[in-house]
Amino acid sequence: MDNIHIFDNITSAELDKMMVCFKSEIKSFPAHKQLLSSSTGTNQIGVLLSGEADLVKYDFDGYRSILEHLSKQDIFGHLLLLSLSETPMEVVSCTACRVLFFDYSCLIKRCSHACTHHSILVNNVLQILSVKTRQLHTRLDILSQRSIRGKLLTYFRHLAYEHQSESFLLPFTLNSMADYLFIDRSAMLREMKKMREEGLIQSKGRQITLQRHE
């Protein structure tokens, strides 16, 4: 499991200096509020200091799809919120959140001091983008499955690998998981019921256990 964070190997003192230089600000949001939208043309980058959020997209009929689930220390913004279609994307809080914002230009422009910690920050961002690319490949593997059962089992197996356990807690509510997997919620719940009856999984709320078969 990858645990690369944007401020890794940067001391608190260095971070304080950098955030003054970056003219950063910290904002608090309640649950279910928009943190950032691609439609605003913003150049900001956000770092989730606490809470959870989703990167979501709405199609022309108003249906919601979750593109990515964000948790503490995840980043979003200018690099990762570029709309690939006419419909905008937005980051919405799932819980109460605290977010540190700074301008993208501060990341790519070196100041006159050429601080070492600035270079470390840029390197961390590049590593995070590399991790997100691998996560995208995983997502494509899940969504390429032709059946609802195939999507569910592939997603559950990836989560089991990530947690190094056959039993794990879903990062989503069941409603949000349906949006993440691009499937109808009622059809998903029916398929999960069949999978429980066939002994493929055990589930209780968001807790899922994959059953091994000899």
C-alpha cells in the first residue's frame, strides 16, 4: 500500500516557512459541501488535513459518478481536477473537513531562495501523481468487468490486497459504492445478496469478508 504524503520529509519549521511563502490558507467545511470545482477555472491545490471527500462528476442527466475517494493527506486541484468533458467535476466533503489551499504557480515556480524543502515538496507531488496513475489502472481493471458481480469481486479483491486481509471496511457507504462502480444501487444490492447466499462473501454494513473456496 502506498503511503506517500505531500509533506513527507519536511519539518514543521520548514513547512511553516513554505506556507507563508505560498500564501496558503486553511479552510473548514461541513459535510456535503463543495471544496473545489473545475468549472471555476481555479489554480488552487488542496491538501485534505482532516476528514474525507469525493471527486464527483455529474452527467447531462444529473446522475452522479464518484471518480475518486479522498482521505487525510490526499491532494486535489489544478493538476487533478481538469475536466475531460463538458460536464464539470467537483470535490465534495463526505464529512467535516479541514483543507489547506495554495496556488499551483507557487509549486512550479522556484523562489529566489531555492529552498531544499521546496524541491522535496515537488518530488512528493510527482510521486503522488505516480501512485494515482497506478490507482487509475486499478480502477480501469474494475470498471472493465462486464457484470455487476465481476465489478464487485474485482473491487473487493483489490481492497483485500490493499488491506492485506480478506476482511476489510469499505471506504464508502453502499450508495456511494454504487456511484463509484457505475452500477445501479438496487441491482448491486441484489447481486451482493446472491453472493452472500452462495458463500462468496460475508457482509455487515460496510464490513466485507471474502470467503475462500478450496
